[in-house]
Amino acid sequence: MVKSWAVYSIIRIALFFGVFAILMVANTPFWLAAIIAAVFNLCFSYLFLRNRRDELVTDLQARRAAGVDAASDEAAEDSPVEEQR
């Protein structure tokens, strides 16, 4: 299953580059096209991607509640080094 953050990010990136490409084809200056695309992306995602954003928040809260321990992360990173010794 695709993670909720990946879907949300892909939609936002595709939307930005879609608007940016349309503005570039319309001979809008580069810097202005980037600003307009970013503002449009922000407004669109705020208004229409609420469900995706809520899924993302729920997923992040579940991961935090699962309690990924920093010590276990350090042990996982150090294990290949320890095996070589």
C-alpha cells in the first residue's frame, strides 16, 4: 500500500509543475511563474486536499504512538559496523 505522505506529496508536486508548465508556455517570466504556481498549489491543497492531509496526520500520529525508539534506531545503524569487527 502506498503511504499517505507519498500520495499527498506526489499530488502537490504534480500540481505545482503542471501550473508552472502552463505559465511557462504562456511566456510568463520564470520567477513569476514559480511564485504563482506555489501560491496556487498552497491554496488548492488547503481547499481540496483536506482528506489527504488528514490521512497524513493520522499516519504520522500512529507512527509516533508506536514509539519508534531512538536507541533501537542507533542499534540498527551500528549493527553492520559491529559485525565487521
